[in-house]
Amino acid sequence: MANSPDLSVLVMGETGSGKSSVVNLLVGENVAEVSSGASVCTPKTVKHEATIAIEVEGQEIQMRVHIWEVGGFNQPEAKPGKTPTTALDMELGPILQVNGSVDVVLFCMQGPKLKNTSTRIFEYVNGILGGHVPIVPVITKLERERENMEKWWDRNEERLESMGLSGTGHACITGLQCARYEAKSAESRASLVSILKGQYSPGRKSTSLENVLKKLVHENPREYNKKTLVKRFKLDSAVAKRLLQ
Ligand SMILES: Nc1nc2c(ncn2[C@@H]2O[C@H](COP(=O)(O)OP(=O)(O)O)[C@@H](O)[C@H]2O)c(=O)[nH]1
Ligand SMILES: [Mg+2]
């Protein structure tokens, strides 16, 4: 556990689930490249910064947020039962080097086309980060939901609960920012900000990514040694040594 005045957020989910759009909503500018149907988006993890005004006990404060759009989930065709990803640990290594801690995971899933891939990716992410950090489902692409976007949750709550995605809050959103959906877009941003605000209690303890990776390394001793940690995860040798202790 570590104290940090800033909030660290991991935005995860399969390619096309709307991660970059969520980042742009939070930052308030188009900083993350949204993939078009034609272009293959980069599988790399990218960091963004946001300053978000929130009210705490009647006072406006500027919440500084480090947002990591985590890549590496670009193999949605993985065979059933196989890990649907390259390696989350490989993505977490560099984040650990730069950031050290994490407060919350926003796990993006497209509501109208909720896929089994998302379920498998979630199980994998949950296996590594679950129990350490809240993993909050962000259901995207809901602008065509009748009445309000939250209705999606009412219909699908049980299904998500059966996946273990419950009790951590949620957001039902659209990542589209166009005149037609202006009100829904503002609502979506407010939902996301509200999740982040909920994690931003003063004096809170952020989760140390080093501890998360340490546990992973110790649970899978055959997979990890100093050489793989330094080379594959691009970790400093001192950090690699600590993880193996
Ligand atoms: N209709 C709709 N399209 C969206 C929404 N969010 C993202 N998209 C589209 O879905 C595609 C993938 O979005 P992107 O944010 O790049 O997803 P990422 O690959 O997870 O980063 C792009 O074509 C976006 O324009 C949404 O809320 N509604
Ligand atoms: Mg993206």
C-alpha cells in the first residue's frame, strides 16, 4: 500500500470496447486515438493525464488522474479455455516502473454486443488484479438505449453478477461525443467522474503494483525469473530482484 495524492486508473477491455473513447471523455479532449473500422489500433499501453474538478465537502478540488489505457488484449479469437491475451503482466511491468500504484480499473465492455471474449478477458484481469483493486464495469455504446442508459444495467445485472462483476459500482455510457448525443455524453462523463471520485477519499491507500506483481511471480515460480522480468517486462534489475524476494 502506498499513499498518493493522485488517482491512478487502468482502462482495460478488449480492442474496440471503447477504451480510447472513455479516456477522451475523462480528459475532456481527444487525446487518445479512437480506432476506426479500417485501422488496426496499436496494442500498446498509453498513458494520459487529466485534471478533473470535483467537490469534496463543499470545496472544489482539482483531482489529478493518471490514466493508463492498457493494450495487450488484442487477440479476441483466442481458443476457448485459453488465456485471451498476450500478457497483462507484461503491460503492468512498465506501469509499475512509472507509476507504482493503482486505485481502480475501469473495465470496458460494449453493451449491445457483449461478447464471451470480454468475459474471458475479465476473468483473466480479475485473476491478477481482483481482490487488490476495484474492477468497475463500464458498459459502452449505449446511446441508442431507450429511455436511459441505466436500463441496460437493469436488464443485465444478473448476468454480470454471475461473472463476478458486481458490488464495485458501474457506469452505463456512450463514448460518442457528437451534437446528437450531447446530453448522454455529459451524463456519461458524470458517471465516470463519479466512479473516480468514489475512489478519491483523502488518506486512502492505493494498491502497490509491485505487491500485485510480486504475488503473481510467487504464485508462478516457473514462469518468472530475473532474466524474463528484466527482458520481457522491461523492469530494472533492482525491481526484478525485489519481485523475486
Ligand atoms: N456507437 C458507439 N461507438 C463507439 C462508442 N465508443 C466507441 N465507439 C466506437 O467504437 C470503435 C472503437 O472505439 P475505441 O474507443 O477506439 O475502442 P478501444 O479499441 O477499446 O480503444 C470506434 O470506431 C469508436 O468510434 C460508443 O459509446 N458508441
Ligand atoms: Mg484504444
